[in-house]
Amino acid sequence: MGAEFEYTMTGKGDWLNELQGMILRLQLSGCVKLSGFKPQEEIKSCLDADDVFLLPSLTAKGGDMEGIPVALMDAMAVGLPVVSSQHSGIPELIENTISGWLAAEGDDKSLANILFSLAQEENDIETVIKVACDKVETEFSQYIAYRERIRVLEQIVQTPSG
């Protein structure tokens, strides 16, 4: 199995230096990019440039879990097919092969197989995208609305008064 791909990771975090080293060590600089932090107003244009949104999650060594990532909701809302893992609250948002694709937590091979099948257009992606958009709109839109309100409030607070 093999397919050409380009993978862009947006954001920053504790693993950034380790990821940069891994990309160099595995000679993946040509296909894996780290775009760093992006302000919320740039995220939609980043998502619009993507074909698939990949966000697998793992339980941390200390047992911490992240619930339902808002980034998955954002991707579903703009019509991107989403691939994630059966972790914490994610299966409440993504029903496997119905509103996205889920791999077992930590199962890299399964993630690769899902991505390969999407690249080969072996799935009814349009139906899954529609179900995902509808699900976010009907069941999770309050999260997106709250996030937008927070963004507006942050802009107000950061704007110097004249």
C-alpha cells in the first residue's frame, strides 16, 4: 500500500520540537508541514484548502483525555471528511462510516488504511459529509456559536480604545 500525500499540522504545543526532529529524521519534509499557530480568523481558509481532516487522539500517560475536540466540529461544519480515533467523547460526535471515520485509539495501521481508502475514493464521501454537517448543525452548533462569541470578545478586549 502506498499513496502520495501532503499533511499539514496547524497549532503549537509541547511536542513541536520533537515533531520537527521526527519529520527530519524520517525524511518527510516534502510531505509533512508544521504551519504553527493560526489565529481563528485564518482557520477557515486553512480548512478550505484541505481534503481530509485528521485528528487522532490518545489518552495521556497521566490518564488525561480531551473530550470532544471543537476542531473536529469546525472541520465537519465546513464539509471536510473527518478521521479520528475512538477516544473519550469523539464517538459521540463521529459515528464510524456514517459521519466520519474512526480508528481504534493508537491504531496507526487502521488510520493509514482509512486515509488510503479515502484517497482511493472507496467511500461515499459526499453522504458522510452531509450527515456530518447536519449532525454538527443540529446537535453541536452551540459549541461553535460559543467559540465565535469568545473570538469576538477577545478581539474587543485586545482592541485599544481611542
